[in-house]
Amino acid sequence: MPEQILLTPREAARHLAISYPTIKQWILTGKLKTTQTPGGHHRIASSALKPYLAADKAKAPEQSRERYRQVSGRNQIAGKVAGVRIEGLMAEVIVTTDNERITAIITATAARELGLKKGESVAALIKSTDVMIERLEP
């Protein structure tokens, strides 16, 4: 019988393309069964991930998390190109989702290479070390 591969919660989260806090919540609520090491650390059998990976594979490509496993950034928002404006070296790309509008400034070369056109499906990949907060109530 082949030896079972045990993963740390972080490794399992990467395999599923979900966040570490999400997998920890799954463990604590019992949604995902684990084995504990003598030191009390959780380990997840790789076979325990198979139902989640199979369910994800059954989804339409734009809803699947498969694409998240192909890029290191996890903050990805899928949407449609609402507009592309190229001026000089830069391009403004507007992406809309059901309830969001995201504006990205990328190089004109990148916009041309991607062949971005209105109505196409894209994902906005958000990578930032700074988050600003605005108070909305006085």
C-alpha cells in the first residue's frame, strides 16, 4: 500500500488555492479531517483534498480556482473588460464584475500583447503591500 502523503495546512491551502485562514477554519469546524502530530500540529492527508479538487474541476473555467493555482497571487477578481484606453506608453484597463469596477494602469505593450478588447473575460490580479482605509461615517 502506498504511503499517505501528509501536508501542513499551508501546503494544503496552496494545493486548493484557498487562504490559510480558510483552511484553518475548515479544520476547526471539522469540515476537513486532520491527524495531529505529537506536538499538536495538524497534518492533512493528500487524499482528503481529492473531493475538493474534483468539485472545483467540475466548475466552469471562470469559476474554478484552477487558475489561482497557476499564479502566485491569490487576490484575483474575475470580470469583463469594460474598456481599454491606450495613450503613449501606458494603458488604462477597466474591468467590471457583478458589483465592482476595477481600473488598472498597465503598459501599452502589455495591453497590446494581451489583445485586450471590450467584453473579454479577464482576471484582475491584485498584489499590494499597502491598504488604505477611508472613514465613511463622521
